[in-house]
Amino acid sequence: MKRFLFSLAAMLFLFAGATRTFGQGLLVEGLLDKAVSLTQKGDKTGSADALTESASALESEAKTSDGSLKDKLLGKAGDLKALIPLASSGKLSGGTLGKVVNAVKMLIGANRISGLLGKGESGLLGNAAGLTSSLGLIKAGSSVLGESNESKLNGLLGEATKSVSGLDKKGPAAKLAAAASSKQLGSIVSLVSSAL
């Protein structure tokens, strides 16, 4: 009985940690979108506050990463902080902010995919929704890559989106989807990492 209770407590602790990380992740995108919206409206204080919160949330997300993207995420958090004085003075243009936000979204998406890939097949199976969401983030920011890389990435995203949809199936079909999507997702993470 003790062992059962201990196992249950451990599972709840892990679930709480995963939920917190996932919620925190969603928070980053929401804050970035908020910062863009407030900047476009000319709300200097709101824009600066949203950027401050975005940078902090991004640093938290980077700390959960044990991959090669950690330093890039922390670098982008630094870029967001550098924009805060411009936002406060009303000199931050939507175009400048948009480029940084797009790059951040791509890195967040790639980092989350990388985290799941690091767990092997178990990280992929049953995670179609999370992976699709991360692929969406990468797609949303892909305009910062330049025409050649964006075109290559879009091809990989199309293939991966199809493969990922099979990860929630059961049995051999899911294992086939995991094998196919693993290679495609790895290529996407590699492309984003090298391009940014």
C-alpha cells in the first residue's frame, strides 16, 4: 500500500510539473501576441509590460530545455528585453517586434518538439495535438527565414503534419507514424536551429 501511495504521489508531482510547464509555454505565445497587439495600438506601458513578462516566461521555458536550443531561447529573451526601452518610449515599430516574435515562436516550437524527440517513441505516441501546435508555431514564424529556407521548411512541415496525425492511432499504425515523423521532426528542429 505504501508503495502504491508513493507511486501515486510521484505521478501527481510529475503531472503537476508537466502541466505547469505546458501552461507556462502557452503563456509565452499569449504574451508575445499581446505585446504585438499593444504595440500596434500605441499602448507604450502595456507593450513594455507584456515584453517584460514575455522575456521572463521565455527564460523559464529555456530553463526546462536541456537541448541545443536553450542558449538560442535565452538569446531571444535578451532580444525581447532590449526592446523594452523602445516600447516604453513609443519608438518600437511593429515590424521590428514582429521579426523578433516570429523567431521566438519558431524556437519555442522547435524546442518543444526537440524535448519530445528526446524521449524517443514514447515522447511522440499520443502527442499529436502538442506536436501539431508546435508545428503551427514554427509555421507562424517562418517568414523570418528568407525565401529559400522558408520554402524548404514548408515542405518539411507539410510532410510532418501528415505523419504526426497518425501518432494518436493504436498499434502498428502509430509505430509507423512515430518512425516517419521522428525523422521529419528532427529535420525541422535542425533547420530552425541552424537558420536562427
